[in-house]
Amino acid sequence: MIIPLTLPAKSSPGSPALPPALARLGSSELFLLELQGELEVSGDKHGQLVGRLTIDDTNDGKGKPTLRIGHHLLEGKIVSLPKPLAVLQRVCAPPPPPPAPPPPPLDENGDGDVDIQPNDTKDDDKVATSYAIRTLIRKKIVFSKRPTPIVGLSAKMSS
Amino acid sequence: MPEVEIRFPADQVCSGSFRLLELPPDLCRLIESSVDDPSLMIKGGPEDDAVLCTSDKTYNIRSVTLSNSVLVVSPVPHIDGGEDQVIIQDSLNELLELVPAVPKLHRMNVMLQEHEWEEGYEEEDEDESLEGIFKAKRKRFTLEDAQIELQASEQEIAQALKEKHMLIIDGALRPLSPTYLHKILELLLMHLVSLSQLHDAASVLELSRSLEYEHEVRREVTLQVMRWFGEVDVADERWKMDVEKVVRQVGLGILCQHKTDPISEDEFIAKWNTAVGDTFASHTSLKLLTGNYLCAPSPFSTSTKLSYFPCAELPTDPAMRFADLFLTRERWKAEEIVPYLSDIAVDTKDLDKLLLKYARALTDKEGLWFTARAR
């Protein structure tokens, strides 16, 4: 079995660039954020706010990222990766162009169609999977410390 | 200070669709420099460990578990007046590492075992009516099949086909039997002399024609053999023989008859010289056959005895390879064991690692020896 790895079309218009605040992470369309532990969420999380990320540029030019999640503040750092990472995304290929649709049987029964259908879909499944290299990444943001609670901000947060 | 909002995606994104792949420097350069598709692919059957192949290299893919979680985050188009937003696409706990690997080609031998192209049996293929039932059973195995089945890069497969002497006949891969190959080479050497052709510019047409008429060797077979053992100038129809390769193969052909009963070194060299003829006798040297023979001192005379012990027939799994080697001999000289390991190691560093893992080194006044690690 062969799974091809494909390169994306150069500068595809659909992918927005990183916001200017994150410009120091590079020009790629994705970035990595490493957390010690997991983000645990209960309930419906779709579209919900996780936290706010700031990168402080004033500090000796290195950039100091902070992440505020609820009443917790995480301090992190920007780390250059020893080896670049490729971010792969599984692509379920768009259904291949139908091979010359068979003329619809008018008078005959539809058995022929039913027989062909499952075979076709099976073959498609086989060839469909591929991985696209979305981007190459050289820097990531690591939050390796424990979060510190924020006191006195609750009033501001809720407003 | 500008802030960026991090959000979960609003719509259902199938998680698990992202993977992180650590790139070795050479592969990274390849991806960055390639304008279009660098033809990277992941190969492997359901039972295999997956490998990643470029057009000329093979890498093992290893999964490394991370204790931290890595969020893959992507920006959303900026909305005027709103805050910058980014979306968590996926959360990963695993990284894929690539380790340079030896191409996994051993499966080719097994798959093509029954397809061997043997002298005198070629006609079977043409006799459709008689062979009909038998042929239906043995499936044709083509180059495309090999590219799909074998966990190796395109160039490595092409190289292996040449080294393992695979004929391509009517699109199907057929290994040429070693004895038949030996015969064809001897015939070629003979006809070079009898047709008084120069070995670095021999007429392809004349050679292949006389082999076909006098010895019933198919022309396409002769031509492919010529390509393996030299260069064929298509425009000029001239064959430039690779002397060393031909001499080596002829030597192997003689040696392989002495698997169980060893032959004395002097006798072997004499036979070899006769077989390659006067012109090339000066090229025979045991060095050419490194990795294919064992020598042992003869108990009754001063000469050494040679026996056929081809590296290519040993198992490819390192542990089994070492077990086989140490069953054959209890202890090995360093310079003797290395040829039997070079095909399962990527480089010398890798080879040293294998020796360290599976063998025990001993030094005495004769030099460095290796013995089995576990008894």
C-alpha cells in the first residue's frame, strides 16, 4: 500500500496568515503550542474561548509569551526546534471524477447499478487517503511551568 | 500589547487528522527546494512497519510519545474591529521520527521464487495451451507491483533489480537463474574472442545474434545481461563491458558449486582464470568475492580452502543474521565479519552499533575477534 505525501499548492489563497502579534513564530500558516498536561474541557466546547495569548516583545527581543486561561496565567517561552517539523494533515481526497456515468437504464431493471456501486466505493477508499504537508515549523511556544492564579482580575475578566 | 484569542473550532473538525513529522536535515532541504511534488510516500502493508520513501532513500517511521500535549493552532481570517483569533485544530501526543533505513527488498526474492528464468524452460511460456492452467496460478509480477509491494524507494528498487539479475520479459519480472547467467557470461566472453570484438566496444547486434542462433539465448535476455554487466550505447549499438563485474560474476558461478565441499584457493583461482580467458585473467582476485566465501586453513597442506557462503542468502533481521553467522563460525575476525553485515547497516556507525549490540569483541595478538554475545 502506498500513501502519498503531497506538498500544498504554493501560497494557496484560502489560508490566512498568522496575526501580526504572532509574527515572530515565522511565516507559516500554523503554529504549535505545547502544554504540560492536557486541556480538559467539559460540556460543549465548540467555538468556546480557551484563553488569550500575548507575546511580550519588550523583553530583550526574545519575546515572552503568556497564556491566560480563566484565572490562570501561564508563562512560556519560544523554543527553536532542533529539527524542523512537518505538519501533516490527512486528506480525504475529493471524490474522483466519476468514470463516464453509465447511461441510465430505461427499460431494464436497476440491478446493474446496484452491483457496481459498492465496488466503486471500495476502490475509492483504497486510493483516497493521502497526507498533505501543511507547513514546516521551526519554532514552537512551550508552556512548561505550572499556571499561577491571577488575583484581583476577576472583576475585570467578567466585565 | 496585542492579544490573540484562542478558541475551539466552532464546527466539528475530525480530530486525529494531523501528524507531526520530524524531518532529518537532508529531507528538509529536499522539501524546501522542490518546486513541485518531491514524490514522498509512505509504504507498507498492514503487517509491516511503515517506511517513508523519497525517490532514492528509505526511512523507518518511529512513533515517539510525548508527555506534553502539542496543540496545532491555525489563524482565522481577521475580522475588522474584532480581536485576532486562532483556532485549536488538534491536540497531539505523538511525534513521528524518521530513521534512515536499509531498503526492505528481501521480499522480492520470495515473491519471485517461482518465476525464475531457467535455461531450456523459456519455451514453456510460449506454449500457452499446455501451460494454461499452470500459468493461471502463477501470477505475473511486474515492475509496478514491485514498486507497490516493496518498502524501498524507486531508485533503490531499480538498483536491486539490476543487482539481483531480474529480467523484464513482456513486462513481467523474472529472476535469471544463476547457472544460466553464468553460462551466458561464459558465452559472451567466448564470442568476444571468436568474433574478435573489443571488450570496451563490442557490437551488440553480432553478439546477441550469435548467442541466439548458436545457443538459443533470447536476444532480449542477452541485451539485459549486457546492461547489467556494462554499458550499452543505444545509438552506437556498442557494449562497453564492465570487466570487474563480469569477472566477479564468473568467479561466483564457479564458487557456488563449492558450498559444502571446499575447494583449495589455488585450484579455484586456476579454474577462474581459465573461465574468464587469457585477456581477463589478470583481473581475478579474491577481493572481488568478498562477502561470498569463507576461507579455512586446510588440515593437510599449506593452502587455504574456500567455500561458498553468500551474504545475500542470510536473513535480513539483525538478530537472526548474527545467530546464523555465529552458528557457521564461533568467532570471526573483524575484517571477515564486516562484509556480512554491510548490507543490513546504513553506514559504518550503524554497523558498529550492530556489532556492539549482538557480538562480543575480543582482542588477542592476532587482532580483533567477534564472538556471540549470549550462549
